[in-house]
Amino acid sequence: MRTVDIEEVMAIERLSFPNPWPASAYRYELEHNPRAHYYVARSQPAPQSSLGWGGNTRGVGTASPLVGYGGFWYVAEEAHISTIAVHPEHRGRGLGELLLASMIEKAISLEAAEVTLEVRVSNQVAQELYRKYAFHQVGRRRGYYTDNHEDALLMSLGEVRRSSYRQRFEERLEKLSYRLRARSEAHRAR
């Protein structure tokens, strides 16, 4: 993510969250927080990603519309995913998974010992995605969300350093890459 992306990020932020972060928070994260890592997904990224789809996993450098974003903070060997969102019109196409995989991939490259996140108790779709990547519930934050005092599940992926996890992760990336390429080719054929 770059500061020029903030306007598009904010449009998705407002559609995705009842209490959106202000644009100034993203600006601060990008300009002043060396521990912050933010990614974007675009509707038609450039070819040749590390996942075989999109100019790179961030989709930076393309003119196509931004359709999703995600970010994490890396502190004390922990990558804490702070946000992930996909425009409602683009959900269910694997872009949230692409963003999650990109963040896990970066956490692995940083040699993180753990990846954590909070998710609404009611957000079953997100929980299912996180479990697919071996996150498991390690706690519950009561009344965490200020809009409705809903609880958050604290989920953790604590095995990112294990070779067995990395092998499973690489297999997931291959499957995701295949799905995204097939979807992109089908879209171009229309």
C-alpha cells in the first residue's frame, strides 16, 4: 500500500467496518510506522506474482481499481494482522485469501514466531478462512468491538516456523494461484 492508495482504501473501509479507521491513521502507518506492513489487491493486477497472479502480491504499480487491502504490525517476533477487507462486490473471489496469504508469506520471511488477529464472533466466513490457514482460537476479548460490544475471538497461527507448516502453506499457495489464474483467464475470455 502507498499513500496514494488511501482514498480507495477508505472507500472500502467505510463499506466494510462500522467504525472505520480515519485516513490519517493509514497515512501515519505508511509514513511513520516501520513495523507496519500493508498490502493492496487490485481488480486486474499486472502479470507474474510470487503467487502467479498479479504484478506482486500487493498489486502496486497498476492503474486498475483497488478492491482489497490488509495489514499487519511486526513486533517482538509476532505479526499481528490489524486489518483485512475486500470490497463487497469482489468478495468470494479469493482476494481476501490472497491478502491473508501475502501477509503470512511476509511474516514467514521476517521469521515471525506467531501470526495473530482478532475477528468478530459473528464473522464465520473470516473464521473459516483463518482456520484454513491453521489459525486457531486462543482467547476471547469480551465487548471488543465498540459499535455493538460484540466479542472478538483472538486467533493465532503459532507454527509458522515449522517446516511442516511451510510445506502445507506452499501447497495452499499453489492451489490459490491456480484458482486465481483460472478465474482471471475466464474473466479475460468473456
